[in-house]
Amino acid sequence: MTCTGGPGGGEMTLHLHCHVSGPNPLQELAAGFRYYVFSKELPLVLKAVVHGDAALFAARPELMDARVWVHFHSSSRKYNRIECWGALREATKVVLLLPPLLGVCWTGGSSTSSRARSPRDEGHGTYSTPSSRFCY
């Protein structure tokens, strides 16, 4: 988990990285389940971070407006994606429905979209919008 930006440094963002699957074929069998569990439990993880660092968030309430980007790492193109979960204060309240897709998603491959950019891999992927919730 990393936080970037801040006063004078642009928009604040929080990046979470989740390992969904790797080159092992057995991991690929469980990739969908792992993706679902990560997506389902991330709001609880974010609540725990906010609770654990309550003094920091009390002193710097603007951190609750940091945009949350979740990086799912997988050898499968289907689960190798970056999702924007909105502001931290909203991401802690997310209730997921099947399938757990939110915000603007990035998938590996060559870029065909100039509308949005990946925060880490600019120009090296494509974006999709699986819901009406956008993070720009």
C-alpha cells in the first residue's frame, strides 16, 4: 500500500496491490475466487487502515479524499487490472454485487484509449468502464 501526492504535489492517491495469480497453473484455477475475495474484503481492509491510523486521519482529514487505486496482479488478462474505487471515505463503504467491478479499470496490453491514463503504467494498457462510477 502506498500513498502519493499531497499539498503542492498534485492529487493524493492510495495504491493497494493484490496478487491474484502468477505463472503457476494451480494459481490460475483459483484466480477468480481470489479476485472475488480481494474485492469483497477490501472495504474492510480500508476501514482497518483508517481505524489503525485514526490519529493521522484526524490530523489530516483531507487524506479521506485520496483516490483509491487497486492493482490486481495476475497472469490472466481477465484479472490483471487496475480499478479506481473512488475517494477513501467512499471506498470504505462499498457494498459489492457480483461481479465486483467498480470504476475505471485498466487491463494489460497496448493502449487504445487516450481518455484516461494508468497512474503507474501510462500508455501501456487499455481502460474499460464496467459501471457508471468514474475516477478521473
